[in-house]
Amino acid sequence: MSVAPARRKRRSLSFDFLQRGLPPRHFRPELHGVRGLAILGVVLFHLFGDGRVSGGIDIFLAISGFLFTAMLLREAATSKGSINLSKYFARLIRRIIIPAVIVVAATLALGLWVKPETDHHQLWAEARASALYFENVELINSQLAYGAAGPETSPFQHYWSLSVQGQFYLLWPLVAVIAVLVARYLRRSASSVMAVAVGAIFIASLVYALYYGSFNQDEAYLMTRTRMWELAFGGLLALLGARLTLPEWLRVPAGWLGLALIVSCGFVIDGAQEFPGLLAFWPLGGLALVLAAAGPQGGLADPRGSATRFLSNPVFGWIGDRAYGLYLWHWPLLIFYMEFRQREAVGLAGAAVVLATTVLLAELMYRLIERPIAQRKVLTIDWRVLAAGATVMLLIGIGMSAAVESTVPEPDPVAFDPDIWDWDTYPGAQAALAGNSEMDGTETFLPDPATLNTFEPQYYTKGCRQSARNAPGTDEIVVCEDENMPESPRRTVVIAGGSHAGQWEAVWLRLGQEHNWEVLIVDKSGCVFADYSGDPNKSSCQGWLDHFMDWL
């Protein structure tokens, strides 16, 4: 009778090896202070940096990797290879998704009021992408590169980094579970196997970032694949655990060096042109030094003259508590301020107004939304509630997609037929040339100004248009043949010079029919005739133009 309990005891202890070396679970005030300092740098550089970046986003990504790697691995290892997804996604919904969706809704509503009607289609598209965490993909597909704040800049642009994080949050539980199952099979510690997996992701993503950034920096800056190494970097810091501690005599200088790297990054490096390349190790190295400089009891117990003690002060803690709200609110407020005031730069007084409003809204969000939700005692939600929430998110996505599409009515092909055009009602540019005062106050225009930016020439849909991307293979010549080419054309006309030239397709095709011409379109969007030899982001344009001249 006494054998069974002993056997059960031995079996229950047989997986203890999984938990060896797990990242400890304790609050690190110096890390929270770095978070506050990082968001302060992001906001100030957006206000005054003229397109330069502080490196704070890179630190944010690494901190996310640090926290979530430790959290997921602890749960997966202690449960022998499983994760409570209800608890995990409930945490994401309460802490991350709800505040983000609130700001998306507010930004969309304000944008529809402040922005001109011609921008509404793109606003809906980006609101949908931001709410569903693929804004970085939307920016790439819409050819909207990361840039300095201005009245024409997207008010949702800052959601690109949240989208990278959101995609990471979906991937990382799978990585943790697989690592624990492999560790269980190999009878090794989960932390060691996870370190190998995270290290492989780190190397693969970094190599890809260097490769992709060599020919398309704009897209490399926004892509999840090129940013994953920064999240993995934070994960490796978490897995190092107690080993990431410097000798006591070295902690103070190392901490201040790390702090100096974090603060100086935006002044020394033009991160918008360099990140996420090797120079991103500047702010990330600063983060690593700060963490390694902290004593075993955390920054609050460190000497008064240490950087870790300085970062653990209540000021940085207060900012760190409100960091998410500060990040969410500051960018749309900045864009709308410049749009409303019709200014290209925010100015000192405007920056003060934007900053004060940002702090106020972040404080309200922290007190009324973030803190009450975080203090809820129930930390899990029933799987049926989770499924219902996922269904609601799907319906929201479908609804927003319908809203996006509804802003793009199908053009009436008859309305644009010159043979039956009503020139008295729609005189076109002649109204301006003739000084037609009767057109003043006209409310009906064709095409509708709200959808004008969605109208495209026919050749866009024929698969013969070279991509605007700066990527290998996009320098090849693709020819749009004339489907109505006459048997013996008197001339061959070639339309080239980027999409601005391509917009004249319908005019030239009609002229070709009238004058017995063959009309070809050979186009790579964004590549007007110019010298791009000094611009690495336009290397495919240079190659395409060289090939075009050979073809011509």
C-alpha cells in the first residue's frame, strides 16, 4: 500500500529538470525606469527631432521580449509544456488591446473630422490595420515610409511598432511551448533549449535585417522579420538571468555608460536610416548594461550614486506607469495639431500644448482604464468568452473592411467616355482656363474628390506593371502591350517615367486609335527619369532606368 504514493512522488518530480535556470520573477524598478526614459525620448524626439528617432522603440521591443520570454517560459516549464491561452490572451486584451483600440477609435473619429475628404479612405484602411495589428504591413503596402511628423503624415503611423509587438505576442507562446517539449524530450532545462531557439531567431532576423536594409531601408525599418531580433535580444537578456550581473566594482561605471548610450542615441545616430541594423546595438547595449549593473536586490537597493538607483526614482516610475498611454496619444495629437493649425512644424508653444494634452489623456487612461483593469482579481477568462471576443474582433475587422471598401464606389465607365461627355456640366480644366465663374461653389465633381486617390489606370490591373519596391528583381523591364495595336502602326509611343506618366494611359491609347499608333507602357512606379546612384533606397530604380535605356 505504501509503494503507490512513493511512485507517484517520484513521477511528480521527474520533470524538475525543466525548471532549472528559469528567469526569476521579481519587479525590477530600474527596468521600469528605463521604460519611462525610453518613452520620454520617443515623445520628445517626435516633437523636436525632425525625423530623427531616439532609439526608444528599439528599447521597448527588447523590453517586451525580456518580459514575455520570462513569463511564457516559466508557465510552460512549470506546466510541462502547456500555456493557459485564456489567461494569456485575457492579459493581452486588458493591458494592451483595449487601450490601443480606444485610441484607434478616437484617432479615426478625429481624423474624419479634421482631415480632408480625400484622406478618409486611407484613414479607414489604417484604422483597421492598427486595430488588427498589421499597421506596419499597411504602411509598406501603401508605400508610406516612416517619416517626420507633418500635416500629411499618417496619424496611425506609430502603430507600426505595436503591430510588430502584437505579431510577436502571437508567435512567442508557440516558441516557448516547442522549446519546453523539446527540453522534455531531451531531458534538458527549458531555459537552455529556449536560449538556443531564441538565439537562432536572433541570428536569422539580424542577418535578414542587414540584407534587407542594404537595398530597402524604408521597409526594413517597419518589417516584423527585420525587428524580431530586437525582441529576441530582450529574450536572451531574460534567459541569462543571474548570469547577467557584473562584479560589484564595475556596476556603477557600467550603469552610467548604459544610461549614456540610451540618452545619446538619437543625437549620435540617425536611427530612421540605420535601424534595425547593427547600430541598433547602441541603445540595446545601453539597456543590457543597465540590467547587468543592477544589484541582486534591484535598483532601489543600489548605491545612491549609481545609474540603476537614479532610474529607480519615482519620476521615471511615474512616466513608466503611463508609458503606454503617452505613446498611444502623443502621435495623433501632434499630427492633428499641425493639420488643424496648417503648419509644417509644431513649434515650441505647439509642442507644449501637445505634450500637456498627451500627459492629461495618458493620466486619464491610466486612472480610468489601465489601472482598474490591471487590478482586477480575476486573471483568466472562460474559453467561450475568449472565442466570443475573437469573433467580435473578426466582425470588427470585417465591418471596418466594409467601411474601407464603401469609400471606394465603382467608377461609371460611361461617365468618362469622351464621346458622350457632358462638357457643359463637366468642362474639366477648361473651367479654369476660361475663367468660368459659374463653377464657383460647385459641389458635384467627377471623379468624386473623396475617391480620387483610388482611381487607377487600366494597366495597373493587367500584371504588366513593375513593382515600386526596392527589391531584387524589380529592376527588370516589363512591357504592357497595346491590345488594340493597328496592323501597320505609323508610330510606336512608349509611356514611361513612373506612375505620374502612367496616369496618361487612357489619353494616349485614344490618341493611338485616332492616329494609328502603337502605344506601349513600360513603367516602374516611383521611378521618374533621374540619377539615383547616390540613394541606396532607389538602387532598383537606377537599375531599371539602365535596363530601360537598353530596351529602348
